[in-house]
Amino acid sequence: MRRKKEENPTEERINELNRKISIIEWDIVNIQSEETRISKQKTLESFKKELNSLTKANEQNP
């Protein structure tokens, strides 16, 4: 049975960001290249900022 697609696009984006953040955090721990680690860290910070904004907006407008 297929999972019902979420109707709230904000919640979908929040879930997507959470998945991406988890993957990047794992990558950062396991990456040898300092340059790549820094790049991943910047991406992670960007995703976390977006996630915080969306979470706050979603709480205010459920």
C-alpha cells in the first residue's frame, strides 16, 4: 500500500530537510577532505536555517 502523500508542502519540505541534514551530518563525520567538509558544513547550516524558518512558520500556521 502506498503512503498517502502529505498535503502540507511545508511539512514535506521540513521532512526533506531533516533527511538531508541527517545525511550531511553523517557525511561530515566521515569525510577526509577538509575542503569538502567545509563545503558540507556550509550546506548544512543553510538547510538548518531554512528548517528553523519553516518550522516556526508551520507552528504559527498549522
